Amino acid sequence: MNSGWHKKYPDKMQVFSTLENDTAKFHFPGFHPDAIDWLLQNRPKIHGIGVDTPSTDFGQSKDFQTHRKLAAGGKYGLENVANLDAIPESGATIYTLPYKLTNGTGAPVHIIASWPKGGKQLEDFSSYVDLTHPFGLNTIYWVGNPPFEPKILRADSSFGFWYASSAFCAAEHGGTHIDAPRHFSKTGAYVADIPVDRLVGPAVVIDISKRAAQDRDTAVQVSDLVAWELRHGPIPRGAIVLMNSGWTRKYPNRLEVFGTLESNTSLFHFPGFSANASLWLVSNRPTIAGIGVDTPGLDAAQSDGSPAHRTVLPRNFYGLENVANLNLLPESGATLIVLAYRLANGTGAPAYVIGKIPYGMNSSNHLYSISWMYIVVLIQTLLASQLV
């Protein structure tokens, strides 16, 4: 529902029509229960509904009838959605990636829309892979960060119907999350400042899982990047370069992930990006959007001084850590969608990451489109720079 309400945010008086907490005085649009009945009966294949107001129920409705009908029909609701006036009435695709809460009755969500310029949206037969670890009591956090803390606010039928709502406290850097440039740069962008078009891009998967199975301290090297390009061509503009070390299978076992149960980082052992590979990427492929790993850090645990973080983030690229299921993506051809919790002044934030795989492609199918001329030029360039 586009009511134009997003223009009133974040002015509480404009949004609710009152500064009091008396819900009887709230006035804003929403879905009428009769409209939900019609949708459930006549369009049962919808996933859910959304509004640009504080509730799927309109302000003067009674007893959350719209919420209750949606829940009974197994549909979800989106509230406080921004900028609905900027998308067409038809033809757009909505990506809704919430904070992946274990036992969550709701969650903050990053929503984006895409649509073809000047054309009709065609039916999409792509498949999607969830690349996000759930957030809960077992979530992996870096040393010095507090653990995930859930709190049940209400879960009962005291209103005459079931109502549940919870709160949580969580650090920026834990679980599947994004490192904003600000994390390692005093002048770098915060999470909320990262342009949305940099959060969607080609997934470049560097598979070092066989090597990592034998050596926990291995790292992505320049030679791994070169080998990928020899198979698939140049790393494309806007790409997110991802290390698949096979670490996803170890989560959420902290001993398996870090190699120790102690908080002494000198005892940590897990793969990451080497200093040379990080520098090669930002120097030779400066149009990438960021890098990501399926381990707790962009840097290999035994690296000295966080060189990958300090090389990539200050140059306004972002990092993704604890990304799940990268073994389910093809090396080339998939699209990564990164929807981070949009924190103002956030140096990092939990993220819901998914991979979009074109129809007919799976993790064992890759795109081999490369010319011999490119191979010759690449080898000459690398020889000249003494990187091989």
C-alpha cells in the first residue's frame, strides 16, 4: 500500500497524528480486513502484504484483525516501507531480507525493488540460495563483542487472541554481517551510506575448500584470483569476490570455527584473504563492490595486523563475514544480494545474504566465456608485475 506516508517519517506526530501513546488516537491508513479476505480467497499464492505506515491494520481498526487474518493465512506483513512512490504499480520485483532471527516473531528488514527499464518484467525461473546463518544464542561473534541477547516482551492470549513480540540486543559485528568502510577508516562510509546498487552484483566464488581442509591457515592468493579469471574471464564490474573455504559446515561450533574455545586471537586458525590478494583486487579490479568470506574474518586468523581489512575497507569497499553455504553457488554466473540492517552510523550490521542462480545452472555449472587474447594479455600483465 502506497499512501504517501513515508514522506512523514520520522516525525512521530505526522506519522501517528498524535504524540500520545494512546492507540485510540492513532490515525493512519492500512489494509481493511475485507481486503485481506479477498486476497486470501482470490489470490492465495501471494507471499504477503506491505504498507508505508506503522501497521498493516489502519490506525482506527480494532483487535489487529488484518494481522490476525494474515497470520491465519500463513502470510507475512511489511510495515513502515519507504519510497513506495518510486516504484511502478506493476513489473517490479521486491527483495525482502529480514534480520534472520531464531524464534523471531518479527525482525528489522532491508527491502529493495528492481524493475527493467522501459520493459515488462518477465517471469523469473531463477533459484535462490540462502547464504545467511540464523541469529540467536549460538551466533558466532568476534572477541570483545557481547553475545546475542533476546528478550520476550509478550507471548500470550491476554488480548483475547494470540499476540507475541520480542526485543533483542546484538553487536554490529557477528553472525552473517557486513563490514562498512567506516570499520577500518575514520572517513569511510557507514552501513546506511552504502549505495543500494553496490549491494547487488555478480558473485565471484574463489573455492579454496580442498586446501583449507588440509591447512586451516591457508588464504586466498593472487594465483587463486588469476586461476579464476583464466576459467571465467575478468572479474566483472560490481562483483563481490567471495572465498569458499568450506567453513560453513563448522557453524555454529565455536571450537571448529576458531580452532579454540579461548578468546586469545593468537590461537585462532581459519582462512581469509591474503594481503597480496587484497591489494591485487583493489589495484587491478577497482570496480568490484566488496569481498566476502565464510569465516569470522576477512583476514586469515594468523595474519599480522589485519591487512585485508586495512587494504579493502579504507578504499570504500565493504566486507562480508560468516557467509553461509557458498558451496552451493557456482564459481561464476550467480548474483549476490546483500541486504544489511541499515544502521545509521553503523560500522557494521547483521545482513541477510542470498544468491540468485540463473535457471539451468547449479553449483557445478560455470560460465566459460573467455578468449585466448585475454589469457595472453593477463599473463603478460602478471609477468610484468612479478605477481606470478
